[in-house]
Amino acid sequence: MKSMLRYIWRYRVRVLVGLLALLVVDGGQLIVPQIIRRAVDELTHGEGRQLLLYALMVLGIAAVVAFLRFFWRYFLFGTARLIRRDVRDRLYDHMLKLSARFFQDTKTGELMSHFTNDVDAITMAVGFGVMAFSDFIIMVTVCVGAMISISPLLTLYAFAPLPILTLMVAFFGRVIHKRFQAVQETFSTLMEKVREALAGVRVIKTFTQEEGMGRDFSKTNQLFIDRNMSLVKVWGLFDPMIAFMSGLSSLIVLFFGARAVIAGTISLGEFVAFNVYLGLLTWPMMALGWMVNMVQRGNASMQRVDKILTVQPDIADSATPKPFDGPGRIELRDLTFSYDGGQPALENIQFTVEPGQTLGIIGLTGAGKSTLVHLIVRVFDPPIGKLLLDGREVQEYSLRDLREQVALVPQDGFLFSASVRENIAFGKPEAPMEAITEMARRAGIYDEILEMPQGFDTLLGERGVSLSGGQKQRVAIARALLTDPKILILDDALSAVDAEKEEEILRNLKEVLRSRTSLVIAHRISAVKDLDHIIVLDRGRIVERGTHDQLLAQGGIYAHLYELQKAEEEVKI
């Protein structure tokens, strides 16, 4: 509960105003039985001169209650919506700061369920839960006080079932908490299956697995229903049991109260007022059940959200981060790196790239090329002292500065469901249109953008689905160029374009690559043959290095790949 209470405390003024309005509303309701008591006693004595006054008093109280009921709903339930906004904002901001390892180990569907079901459960707990708890405290305190003033003994009889009710609330609260956690976990799995199916819908259709995927989803959906029904059974039993205890209290009061009236211990008006107060306690007792349900659900969801919020990023700034203000010299000193203590993905890597130089990296799939560049931008952290930029360890730099000055274009460049212009300007939203069009020209995508329905304002589908693989890669290259980085890394960023188009783009980029420190990772020799230096990776090690001509003369892996690709081109011709 501590986490939810911290959010409530943030809006304590709004909550206080809402509670004051609720207090007045409850106070008005609690005055009515006293008015009824007087009216009944007067009628019992054959008097009725003030009945009109009593009626007007009840009407006036009803008007005030109706007016203030709007205010407590506005402030208490409105505050719950503000807290929902804050929780979502905090969760979203935190997840954006988490490192790649977290997202490798956590399913997207589970994260989505935190933003939907969990946040909604927290909203209900801090909105309805606070209201129900406050209403319960106010009504029970005042009603019990009024009932004791009428007859302490009758009040004792009325609350005889209370110990049983207390045990019920404690028992059902624990069961609801446990079962709601199971419901939320199943909902996470359900969300992940929906996300996965939508992302892979083309593959599903290609292999005609619509029915199979449907059956698999149906099983998970049924499990979700079963766990919900398990929760509903508990809740369905809890509510009637509270109503039964309330009815039992009324029965006890009716029996002993009627005898007290006959004996003359209390008046008929007092007996009627006592029963009205007992009736007013019915809603708080019912609200107690709702409150336990809502708060336990909210507590379970808050624990799930807190579990994410307490995760610390593996990659973070040092205590005194330094700005990245150098020219962009890259130096690797005998670097060895492995994922989670497994086999080394990179081993004894050593090279230097001076500002203005271009380095090509060639290797078969799984050789460690992408791992290498991910270490430079600290997607994963390299060992201390093994990777230096401008003579400083990469960990010394501010993450923001580092990633603003190092542009990485991956093979599967991600595009947002926005316009072409917005996608290119993503890293520099304030960029003028002239700069955007210039970068599109250099990336070799300008003419194709003009052919689109709305040109640069054409909206792309989810993940850029309306573009081909090569078009997406070139938009991603234009996006990187627009940031004007000191270090540019192309990680097989032209793999989806043909050799002719690749050559054209590389000609356009020649000046760009020479004006900064550049790394070009590729499978095709044509992409790196004109660069200053080339290294060949095999199973995480540098096995060859040199210029294009030197590597051909060595007759190793590079020369072999060159001959194979040359033969492939000749066959195509």
C-alpha cells in the first residue's frame, strides 16, 4: 500500500477537499434519522404540527447532499484519473531507460498488461477504494455513536456478528489478492500472443496456420476466463456473505428492539431511528467488501508495476559523466566480450580508427559484427578499459551525449507509424525541410519519396510496412545523417538494396563518410572495398586485416568471399 499512498499524498489537497465534501454528505444523511425520530415520537403522542417543517428539513438536506455528492466524486474519482496518468507516465519513462537485456528477458505482452489492466486496477483502488474506506469510517463512527446514545445494549446485539465478519474480510482479502495476481499474469500471456500474432501475421498466412494459431489463442483465452471465474466465485461469495451478516444484525435488532419498545426501555421513535442508522450501515458494510476487493486488486497490480520500476538499468551514466566533445577517435584494446558469461562473442579485438577514416568490417553471420558496434553505443557495456573514444573509456561519457554523437543504422531499421518527414527528422525534430530533403537525396530515397501519394507527408504504416526493405533502410540512413554525428556506423544497412543501388548510395555517402569516423559492416565486398581499412571477423576474432588489395593478396576468407560474390554477379548478368 505504501506506493499507492505516496501517489495519494501527492494530491492530498484534492483528496482533502473531496473527503470534506463526503463528510458533509454523510453528515447530512446521519441527521435525517434524528428528524424521523422526532416526527415519529410526535405522531405517537398525537401531535403533528411540525411535520411540514420536518419534511422541508429533509428536502433541504437532500438538496445539499445531492450538490456536494458531485464534488466528492469530482475530486476523489478525478484524483484517481490523475494518479493513473502519473503511473503510466512514470512507467513509460522508466521503461525507455531500461537496457536491452531487460527487453530480451521480458515479453512485450506482459509490459502492455501493466499499462492497461494493472494501471486500471490501481485507479480503482485509489479512487473507489479511498472513497469506500472513508465512507466506511465516517458512517460507522457516527452511526455507532448515535446507536449507542439510543441503546448501548441494543448496539451490542447489533454488532454480535462483527467478529465473524472480520475473519471473513481477512480470509477473502488474501484469496482475492492471490487470484487476481494469477488473472493479471494470464492477461499478460494473452496480450503477448495477440502482439506476436499481429506482428507475424504474414508468416501465419504464408504457412496457412490461422486455425492452429486460433486454437492456441483460444486455449490461453479459456485459461484467462477460468482464472477470472475463479476470482468471480470468491467475490460472488464474499458479497452475499456480507449482506447476510447485515441481515442477521437487522434480525437481532428487530427481535430485541421490539421487546425494548414494548417494555418501554426505548421509544418507538428511537427504535425507528436505530433501525435507520442500522440501514445506513448496510452500504458501508457492502462498500467494505468492494473496498477489500478493489484494494487487493490494486495492491497486486501496484506490486507488479513496482517490480518493473525497481529494475535498475544495466547501462547508466557514471557518477560524473563527461560530455562527448572530441573528434571521434575509436580505439579497442584487446577487447573480449561475452553475453551473460557464456562463450565469448568477441575475443582479443584490437584496432584504431582515426577521425575521418573509414573502417570496413566483413564476416559471416554470427561472427560478432553487430555485437562490436553495439558496444560502441553501449547497448551492452564493454569491459572497463577496453573500448576508448577520444582516449577516454566509453563508460565515462554521458549516455545522451554519446548516442547523440554516434549514429548507428542497423540492418532492420525501425520506422514509426508517422510521415516520412517525421521519420527522417526523428533524431532532430527541429531540422528544416531543406536539410531533410538533402539527407534523403544522399540516402538515395528522395525520388521514391516524391512518387509517394503525399510525398514527404505520406503516412507510413506500422513499422513502415508500406515500404520495401530497401526503402526502410534508406529512410533510416537519412535519419542518421540528419543528426550530423561524429561517428557513423552502418550495420549492414544496405543489405536489402541491389548491388547497383548500393554503389550509387555509397558514391553519395563518400563525402559524408570521409568527414567523420565511419564504420561500415557488410556482407558484400562491394560495400567496403573502397574504405581505408578492412577487418575480417570469424567466430569473434579478427582473422584478417588490411586494404582491399592487401586482403585479396592474402588469399584468405576475404578473397574467398570476393570470388564467390564476383561469380554470383557474373551469373546474374
